Amino acid sequence: MQKIFEQDYADTINRVFVVDEPGPGNGCHQYRIEIEADGAEFCTETNFQKGPVKEVGLNGIQNEHLLAMVIHRLQGFQSGPYACEENALALTRMREAMYWLEARTKDRAQRGVEGSNQK
């Protein structure tokens, strides 16, 4: 397990670890998040899809799923008492990221390589 992120502020320690080795395409697929605050600890793991669904079946989430969750969460904050410029800017960039990931998928589908380990 390799630590890839650590943030210590306001008496809270946040760490993200990569659990597995890079797979197809050189990306990792398993991550662990550990949070310590006020003497309590929380941890969770996230598994991303490893290999094309058509070839290996469903075994994890996609990047878009995580982005959709964070976008929804920030939209909620923006519609409530925690609205701020920083959230608005983050939302803009995440929506842009979703656009480009969707454009990539559409391009791959049009070329007939979506769902495969072909470039």
C-alpha cells in the first residue's frame, strides 16, 4: 500500500493510499481512504473497474461515478448556506472534466474500440 495523499488540518488527518499495482493502461484500481479526527477513525475502500466490462464483467466504479457524487454534493452546498466562489470554481472544472470524459467515451464508441483495451 502506497500513500498518495496526506492532509493534516483542523485536527483532522486525511490519507489516501493506492492498494494495488497498475493494471491495463497503467492505472491503479483500488484505493483506501483513512480519516482520523477527535480520537475517532474512519476508513473506506474504493474499487475502480479493472479491465473492459465486456471482457471481464463489472467489478468496480468509473471515474465519472466519483465525479458525479462530488458534483452533486457541491451543488447541494451551493444551494444552501455554504455557497462560495471556491465551490463554484470547483464545480465548473468538474463539469468540464465530465464533458471530456464523455467526449472520450463517445469517440471510442464511434471508432468501435469502447469496451476494449485498444487505443
